[in-house]
Amino acid sequence: MSKIVFSNVYKSFEGGLQVLNGMQLNIEAGESYIVLGQSGCGKSVLLKCLLGIMKIDSGDILVDGISVKDEKRYREYLRKFSILFQGNALFDSMTIIENVIFGANQVNKNKSECRQIAEEKLLAVGLEKRVFDLYPAEISGGMQKRAALARAIAIEPEILLFDEPTSGLDPITGGIICNLLKDTIKSLGVTALTITHDLKVAEFLADRAAVLNKGNAVWTGRSGDMKTCGNKFVENFHRASNIISK
């Protein structure tokens, strides 16, 4: 059953720069889907269009059959998502638990329920109670990523979006976060969409993947099939990614 559908989506900017060029994607409910590609290929724009932050020029994006262009149902549409931002986007002036309470509060829970949910989610992502009352600047990048994930899942979303989830992390911490994301997707049973240029992240997290080039998906399939898929651009992307990561 389709959860997210990009149907012939076009998006351009001033000066005629075509960023999305007839984008076609079909993401099934409950799967972990990865969108890969070089810088400037349209990954971030795709994410912003999915959330309605950017208006598409033509085509449509559907989530459970609801169009991103349906203004009357946009609030219902948007409520299905939660996002783990590349830079975590924690509020510096709030403690870690206050950040997660802020997330829980978005689903109209009362104050005591929000704190209980926040504590549960922080423990679920592996943070100890000793860090709950610290500020983001007082904890490591890996801990910040865990706190941001706790805030993202506190609203009990149907769809989790991950924007370059291991960016800025060392390889060991990045691997730990990847394992955490995989466990979270499985335990919550959510649909996950990850935007990344990191092939190792894709191969670890993905049920299926799409490789973008010039604003469209030039290949979709199982991430493990990339290196032998017969598409020269995708095979070259896979080869170059492996060379860089060694």
C-alpha cells in the first residue's frame, strides 16, 4: 500500500533552474526508503516540497491519498510527519527534556503527560536521566542527535524523515546512530524516508533506495543491487562513494 507518492513533480527556481524534473517516487507504508544523490541533485528540495515548505510547480505529492496542495487538509497531512534535522535543531535555551516536552506538546497532551512521554522517549533512545536537565551545548553531538530523535518520536508520527542523519558525526558515533534509527523504525512500525549522500547509511537503513540525478530518480530498487544494476550513472555513483569512504 502506497504511503507517499511523488507523481510527475516539477519544481524550478528563478532563472529557470529546474531542480525537480518530473519526479516519480512510490514509498510503501512501513518501509525504510532512502533517497541518495550528489550535492545539488534535488534531495533537500524534494524534502521541502514533501512538507509543503516549498510549493511545487506541477504534478502532485500524496500522503495516504491526501494532496500536499489540499489547503483544507494540509494540517491533517502535515501531522503525519516528524523530522530529524541535519543540524538537530534543538532549542539552545531549553534543557534536553524541555526540548522533548516541546515535541510531545504538539499533540495536545497535558503537562504531566508530556513530561512522562519525554522521559520515556529519552530513555528509549539511550539517554540517561543525568542529561535530562542539561542544555544542548553541554552534551556531545551524538547525545544531541539522540535527543533530537526523542523529540521527533514524541509526537507519535506515522512518517519519520531523516535529513543527513549522520552528518557531522565521527564514524563510530554515526554507526551507533544508524543502529538506533534502524531499531526505532522497526519498533515504532513507521514509514521512514532518509535523505543522504552516504552510501553506507543507505545500505544499512534502506529497504529500498532511489538515486537522483538532474532532478529525477534515475534508479530505484534494493540498495544492495546498486553496484550491479546496469545503470552506468548509479554504478559510477556507487563506485565513487566506496572509494571516498575508504
